[in-house]
Amino acid sequence: MNEVGEPAKGSWSSFLTRDGRLILLQVLLNSIPLGYMNVIPAVYLLEVGYSASVVGVIYASSAFSNTAGLTPFGFLADKFGRKSFFLIGSFVPAISYVIFALTLNYYWLIVASVVGGVGVAGGIAVAMSGPALLPLLANATSDRHRTALFGATQAAWAVALTIGALLSYLPGFFMRYLVESSFSAHALSYYVMAIFAAASAIPVLFIREQRKPRETQHISEEAEAAAPITQRRTAVSWILDLPKSTRKLPISSTKITAKFSLVYALSGLGLGVIVQILASWYYLQFRIPESTAGLWIGLAEVASIPTIFMIPWLVRRRGTLNIAVGFLAISALFLGLMPLGDIFILAASFYIVRCIFVNISWPVLQSYMMGIVNERERATVTGIATTAWGLANAIGTIIGGALLASGLLYLPFVIGLAGYIGSSAALWAFFRGVKPPEELASRTQI
């Protein structure tokens, strides 16, 4: 093994280091509740009398709190170490799930959502762990194997979301075999999710956080101009040390961060306006119960898992940026097709195809960003870009919930399609010609 714990060259799992395996285990355990909470509250709260607009607000609260915390936690993770924030953020969702188990009070559900209980945004919990995750992954292997490890992480995420979505049968199981009321059955299922979240913190304890030099400094002129990296600072030291006339972002990759922030924001809008509350749309459009919605959403993740392992081959043939741009655009088109038919299976099938393409595009995009951003500022840049994603996601979820409550069941898909297409176009416009280090190194060897 080399200094970053990489297995010997030629191993079938040459990208999968010790820290990489621990991170994958954390992602698997921590994301099972995300898959569950992305289905059950979106339907159950409608069944107990809440409107779709209220459900949208509950989900959006998670994204707003996530947005508020991402940038400062990204700064702090770069300054004081990423492992600690990853550890705390892994455990915190358990608190949220316990709140969901105890009450249906609207205000307490908002609190739980803020802490990190519903939706992909994940509230304060993901604001703490998210900016630390990508740099920890990038440092767990070499540049050459980084995209493969990100693809494996996406596979673990997809498996976890599948398991979580399929566990939407838990309330019905508890009601049938334990003779529980609907509220008690759902409460028991939330306690199960809390156990998963708490357990996900255990692998993090054994991660050996380390910084590694980049394997190559040959970044394209565009990326070099966007990110002439020097040193990292916290927001406080930056404000105190610099005169007013020279105050900028406390990172030197200001331009590249702004570009990624726009790309992320448009993607967050597309996800928030309909994908985040898709189970609610299934219920309102087709009267599909939570167990059936969970089954089909789970199938969408399952279908994407085998294709994720094609990522290394795809990026070698077509390039990292091309795959990220092209597959994101294709996924958007299938999302836009969903409301055109009046048959649930047809709409759900389009969603499955959408997931296949987006689950390839997203880890490739994340790997690409980590490749062209300086190692010392990866958590900071991730935090800022994901802040833009979270804000757009929150606004989109509120808009989507309001549109569903108004009976405009097709309009969220129009906005979602526009958001994803805009994200794909911006990514290509900003970064075409900018190669990550592993592609530059490969071209140099040729």
C-alpha cells in the first residue's frame, strides 16, 4: 500500500482504501434513513390531514437550515479537521428521527426537519458532514482512482436509498403483526431509523484523516486562473486581517467557486421543486400509498447501481466533464416526460431512467470539482457550492409544494426540467476545456 493507504496496483479494488471502505460504510448506514424519510413523511403527513404546501414547508426547512450551515461548517472543517464534523453530522439525524416518532405537531416537525430529519438536504446534520465528506473521499485515494471511489460512494448511496425506500413497508408491517395504531407503527419505524443514524457514526471513529499532496500540479490555464491557491483562513481571521478594500472570499478559488455555486443552485432547484416531494406527487396524482411509492422509488435506485460501475470506463472514453454534462441533461429530459402520461407505471418507469443517468452524472461532477479545486480548500468550496444548492432546493420545495396544493401537478416538472438543463448548460459553458489532473497526466504520458 502507498502513503494514502491505496491497495497495490492491479487489484480489482485498487481505488478502495481502508478509509474509503469506512466512508462507504458510513454512507450506507447514514443514508438508509434518508431513503425512508424521503418517502414516508411526504405521504403520511398528507394522510393525516396536512396539505402539500405544508409538507413542502417541512421539507424546505431542512434545506434552509442546511444552507445556513454549509459555508461556515466548510470553513471550520478545513481549519480544524474534517473528521470531527463528519462524525457529529453522522449522529445528529438520530435526534430528528426521535422527534418525528414522538409527535405530529407541525412546529416540532419543523424543528426535526431543521436538525436533519427529512429530504436529501438533511438539515444541520448534513451541513456539518457534507463539506467534510467529499474532501475525505478525495484524500482517501489517488487522483487516478478518485472518480472510481466517488462512483462507489454513489453506489453505496443508491443501495442505502433503496433499502430505506423499501422499508416504507415497516409501518404496515407493525400495524399488521404488532397490532399497532398508525401513529405508533410510524413511531416505531422512526426509532429504527434513529438506530441506523447512530450506528453510522461508528465507522467514522476509525478514519485516519490525512492530507495528501496532489499527484500533479498541471491544471489547465482556466482552472489555474480560477484557483491560484495560497492559504486557507477562517471567516473571522479573514475579516480581521484584511483591509476593507481587499476583502474577498476567505479562499483563493473565488471565481471557480462562484461557477460551481451556480451549477449546484440550478440542480438544487430542479431537485427541490419535484424530486424532493415526488412521493407526494405520486399520492396526489395516482393515489399511490406510501409503501407502493417507496417500492418504485427504491427500484429506481436499484436500477442505477450496476451502471454506476461503468463510470471509470465512461470517463476514460469520453472525459469527466462530458459525462457529467451529457448524463445530467439526459436525466432532465426523462424527468420532464413523467407527467405526460396518465399511467403510474409509465411515470415511475421514466423516473427510473432519470435516476440511472443522474446517479452517474452526480459523482462524476463531484469528483471533477474535487480534482480542479485545491486540496486545502475542498471543504470550503464544497460548503459554498452546496449552500447555493441548498438554498435553491429549499425555495424549489416550497414552490413545488404550493403548486401541488393548488392542483398544478405538471408545473413542478417544467421548472425541474429547466433547472437541470440550466445546470448542465452552465457546467459546460464554464468548464469546457478544463481538465482534472488525472486527465492531464494521461495526456502528458501519451
